[in-house]
Amino acid sequence: MGWVILAILTVYMLSLLFLWVFQRGIIYRPGSERPDPKSYSDYEISEISIRTSDNLELLGWWLQPREVNSPTVLYFHGNAGSLGYRLEKVVPYLNKGYGVLLFAWRGYSGNKGSPEEEGLYKDGAAALKWLREQNISLNKIILYGESLGTAVAVHLATKVRALCLILETPFSSLVETAQQKYWMFPTYWLVRDRFNSDEKISSVEIPILIGHGGHDRVIPLKLSKKLYNLAKQPKKFIFYPAASHTNLGEFGWSQEVINFVEETLRLSKK
């Protein structure tokens, strides 16, 4: 009996060691493809380069707003794949005449570097800086986060007063997300990239829209609701019972985002 317990403890400790050493390889799933926007859209999207504060060059796709007073979506993408997978998500906003800046994190879409929490914050700040250099006013910038990107969007929203904050399938923290899957391990002590949006969201002073699906198997609904409950007004939560983690757009999410943005613009003019 003693050797069975010893074997179980050995496997458990080796698993802990594996998760500690290789956790970023488990967390981040970057696609190495460097996509061409012409392969994904008929829009005249420009390929641009964004330099970070630590001298990395990030791939970006840019289409300026149709009119001077139209808003611009700064899109922080989710965990897997390349920019090409995200273009269909922003087409409704391009059709509306909004500007859109899509960019890829370090290590994604052929970019150099390796993804980690502080690096992603630098990437997000660099993308925002690039937009401001194009004379896009902060009060016309929509901070839009998808899944992993919601943590960067929340982080930046505590530092600048943009038009609004859109969070598609967000999580409260990476620690709590990991606890749902690796409940048998001490994730609080194990996870290095923590992305504590729950500790930051109450400092956000701009309107917030959150959307989540009832069949999301990646991020539990309760973590999204926790974030919503911690946020200040004005805020709105939209629940799609039949939606999963990546298909909110099939249930009308994009139109809800547009409605929310247009209402925010209208109220900002009062």
C-alpha cells in the first residue's frame, strides 16, 4: 500500500513541476502564420508595424474610420490562431464605418518574442500609442477585448479614458480560470501570469459592455459575472444561453456592440 501512495505522490509532484516549468506553453497557443489581409477581406486594409517599448515589431491591420467623427475599434484578440481568424469578427464594425486596428501579440502571427503578461500589456500600450499617433482621439477609441485580450483591455481602461470598454467572454483572473480546469493543483501559487482583471475593473470609469455564452467551455460564466458585478455603472451584461466561447456573433452580439457604442456616443454629446 505504501508504494502506491508513494507512486501517486511522485506523479503529483512531477505534474506540479511540469505545470510550473511549461505553463506558458499551455496557456498561450499562438499561430505562427503571418496572414495577408487580402486573403480574408475585400476591404482595403493596410498592413502596419507597431513598435513596442521593448523594441519588438508587431503586425497590425488598419482601416481608418469612414468619417472624422466615427469611432475606432482597438481590438485585443484571444488566445489561439492568427489575425486572419479575427477579421470576420470586426467586419460588422467596418460595415458601420468604424475604424479598426487589429494587431497580433508578441509570438503570434509571425511576430518575434514570447507571450507573457507584462509583454502583452506592453503590446496593448504600443497599439494604443500608434492609434493616438494617427490623431485618433481617446474619446473615439473603443477598447475591445476578446477572451485573453479582455485582460489587456481592462488593464488599459484603468489608465486612459477611452470611449467605452467591450469585453467578449472575459474572465476575472487567470488564476481563477486555471482553478476550474486544474482544481487538484494549488493554482494560486502556481500561476505566474495572473491577469487580475477582478482587481482592476472597479477602477474603470468608462461604460462597459460584457457578453458571454451559456455553453462556454473555456471560461465559466460565473467568472464573467464576477467581473461584471465588480464593475462600476454604466455597465451592461448580455447572456446568450446557446452560445459557446467563440460564436457570440452568430447570436447578435455585434449589433449589441454597435447599439452600445452608438448610445455611448449619443450620451457623450450631451
